[in-house]
Amino acid sequence: MPELNPYKSIKSEVLEVITETTNIKTIRFKPEVPISFRTGQFVEFSLPGVGEAPFTPSSQPAISDVLEVSVMKVGKVTEKIHQLQKGDIIGIRGPFGNGYPLDEFKGREVLVLGGGCGFAPLRSLMYSFFAISGQLKKLYFRGGCKSPGDFLYKKEIETWKERKDLNIELTVDKGDDSWKGNVGVVTTILDSVKMDFASGIAVLCGPPIMMKFGARKVLEMGFKEDNMFLSMEKNMSCGIGKCGHCRLDKYYCCKDGPVFKYNAIKNAHEIWD
Amino acid sequence: MEKCFLSNTDVGAFLEKLSVRFDVYFPVKKKEQRFYKKFESVNDRPSLGEVRPFEPLKAFFSRARECVAENFSDPAPQTNPKPIAIVGVKACDLKGMKVQDFVFLNSGNKDPFYARNREQNIIIGADCTCAIDTCFCLALGVRPYPEGGFDLNLSQVADGFLVDTGSEKGKALLGEFSLLFKEAPESSIKERDSQRALVFKAVEENIKKFDVPVQEVFKGIVERNFSSGIWEDEAKTCVECGACTNICPTCHCFLLYDQKDKDKMERLRVWDSCMIKDYARVAGGANPRKKLWMRLRNRFEKKFDFFPKVLDTYACTGCGRCISACPAKIDIRKVLRRLVANA
């Protein structure tokens, strides 16, 4: 090949498989060649000879020799990913797309709104924020899951609650005996967010239904459309805007996203479907 | 006068000489259709006039099925490294290549496989010498004779072909095979003009006969009709075969899929179709286009909304292949007519 072959995966070794919830596992792997990514970019994760699926790494972007992705078991490929064990060989392509424009966030007040497996990309983003936390005016994290058992990175998030540079609240759709926090969807824990909404940044990542109502709520609060960042999930495959599958209006999620400013895609059809 | 005439008796010799350095392909006629065939001998009977062949030109560059990776490495190199020369390419397919080139070469990362197939190739165009029922190129601003995008172009006249040069590569070919090219007979230029006018008229008559709207009125037709019942109505007979997209000179979508046997694993790139149910489905089952009519609408959105936005062109060439390929008789001309009428 005269040019770099974008379809070829980097051979990687599974270092650890962490069970997060009943249907989410985190795969820690070491690529043969280090993979540098910007937080918000995604990779194509493949099981050799079986198939590929896109995931946004949930690990520290500063670390390129060991990466992590958190995978919910939802289909053929993810079911097989869940069967991976330490020492297994996988393939990684990427990173692809645009990450979060961190420089744009400096000096601003930031609200991060996450739901369910949206915590995976957001953990990587939070690491990036923690690394520059002195440069953020304020940082809020508001996250929700279906039930207390569905939270990713539970222990780690407990430690976030101790942080001075973060204001965090969590909620569940349906509580249980152990849950002492708020019960309700994530938009019900936004009243305690105190900032100048007109100049603040809102970052949303979660399942489509949460994104839809989250975006609506955040707009009502007074955030500006071009200060809202959405992480879009479409059927990304080639990663370079050629195969066509992840088109959203005049964009390809893989090449022009997956992180979009709301005003860029607000008129796209099928945006929340 | 320039030596720009290839006589009928020299066509075979020209193709033969070309085949030393290139894998040469040209259309041959089988019953009512034309199909590309690889040059074998001077006795081949190329059909350089008439209209576009059955296969879209893209098939030479973005192959219907191609191995793009093997075991974390590049695929084994091809055994036959000759570049391709395609002779007899029609204007509609040349417009299709504008779209293909944009996607695979000029929009973001280059696709190395397409680039390799496209590199060093020779494209020799040819005027259409007639129109068939499904031809409506003029509606998309394409004339039935190549006006660019070729290395050489052949215009059929009595006894031979007038040859136009479209690139430095084409010019070099004329020089290389200069013994085969003669001075054009004076009458031939007039002859070409009147021949072109005849075919132009034939396409115009098609457009009138089938009441095809022209691209000047296409702006916003998909957006304005997004909620109309036209899509559901037109998709009623669709059997989701994907013929319309496979046969389309502008459609470029593909599927990457992995397979393995005992010794190796392969990643294949195969043509895909946005008409197929799972095309946009994400893991977990969410599918923005569950219904067939949504996928039909999406196909039109891609052609008549997306490409005008990113490339300033409608991704249709008026070649009419999708009309003849569709087992459900969905007719792009009729859909366009309804969209325009309902605007």
C-alpha cells in the first residue's frame, strides 16, 4: 500500500476484563503500537474474523499504550466481546472523528450530563477535565442510570464525590433499599446547577432518549445552542466518511463527529432515532 | 491539421497496443445490452457507440468485493499489477466518477485501494450514438457526449473516430501511437456536430415523453416533501434487493465484514445498499430507518440533498440504470416528477 491503510486493525492484547454491571464489561487492552486519542474520539474494536464495533475509549487520553473500552452486551459482536479473557487478541482501528474541543472549555463553567453507558466516554472526558481543572471556572457532573446496579465505575465515581473541583449528583430511574440519592430521570437533578447558563458549556452523552430530553431541558435552562455538545451514536463503520452508514444530514458521525455542537445538527432528520 | 482520427480498421491495433501496458476493457454487445469485456485479440468487436454499458464505471475502482486487510496486515499484493484502460466510457458514467472521486479521494482520508485502482489508469470516453428509453442525462445537466474527465474521447463518425484529448496522459498516448492516428477528414467535424445534435434531440424527446423534471427545479425537493406520502406510496412495490444502488454510478456505500478460516482472517469491503433494513441500525437495535419507505426517502435525500450540500452536484447522472434494474418498477423519473409537482 502506498498510503496508510485505514481498514487494517492494530493487533492488541487483552490485559484485563472488568465486570462493571450485569451487562457491561470494561476491556483493558494493550495495542502493539500505542494509540493516541483525543477524548471523545472513537475506535473500531474488532474480534479477529468476527466483526467490528465502534466504542469511545473510557480511559485517560494521556495514556496511549493501554486503553479501555466499556461494552454493553447488546448484539452479536458485543456478546462475543463479553466472552474475551486476559491474553486474547483483538484488533483496534482509529482513533476516528473529532473529540471534545477542550481548549474551548477553558475559563468556562461546564455542565456534564450523562446517562447509562454514556458514562464510558464521559469518564475519559472527566479525566481530561481533572487534568485542566484549574482552568475550568466550575465543573458539574449530573448522571443517571436505570437502577443503582447500572452505574459504571461505581467505586471510582465515589472518589469523585470527594473532589473539590467537581460538583456531582447522581440519580436513578428506579431506586432500591441501598439507594439514598435522588430518584427520577437525569433532568430532575439540574436545579442545583448554579452557573451563568448563557455562557456555560453543556456536554451530553447517553442513550437517545436521554439526549433528546436532556437537550430540551438544557436549552430551557438557557444554554446556547453552540455551547451544547452532543455525542452522537450512529452506525459508524469505516471511520473515514466513505462507507455511508453513519450519515447525519450533511455530516458523517465518524468523520465530522461523533461530538457535534447542537446547532450543527439540530435540523437533521433522525437525530434522536 | 492535428492528427486526431482513428479509422475503424485501426481500432483493433490501437486496443492491442494499449493492452501491452494496460488491462484494456471496452463494451461489447450481447443481445440488447452492452457489457465490459477485457481485451483478448484484435478480433474482439468493441461496441464503442450506442449508450452506457450495463455495469457502472465505478466497478473498476471501488470493486464490488475487495479484501482490504489480512491478519492485521495489508492484503497480499495483486498478482496482476497492470493499470486499467477503459475504452468507450459514456458521459453519464464520467459524472458518476466525480462523485466517486470526491468520496474516495478528496473528502478526508484517501482510500488507498480506490486510489491505487484509479492511479495510472486511462479513461477513453465515447459519444453516445443513440439514446435508449431510460436515458435522461440532460435533466441532470449531462450531455450525451463527454465534455471532460477523460484522457481521450472518441466520437464515432463514418469510417472511424474523431479523437479529442482531455489530459496530458491522453496527449502522451496520441504521441506514443502516432502512427495509428491520421488527419481528420474535413467533413468529420460537421458530421460529429450533427450526430451529437441528433442524440441530444433524442434525449430531449425522452425527457418530454416521460415528463422528467430538470435539475434546475430540484432544489429542496426532498426536504419539502419529507413528510409527504409519496415515499410510502413509491416504496410499496420495493423488494429491498439493492439493485438500484449497486447499479448506480454515484452510489458508493460499502460494508466492511470480517471472516476467517484456519489459516487467516480477512476484512472484506463489499458494496452495500442503504435500501437494506439493517444499514443504519446500531448495536442494541435502534434503527432510524425501520420502514422501507424511510430508506427510499433516504436514498433520495443522499442523492438530491446531501451531495448538493457537500459537492454542489446532484448524485444522479440520468443514466437510467436504476429504472431498468428495478424489479418493482420504481422509476426515479416518476419519483422526481412527483416530488417536484408536490413542492
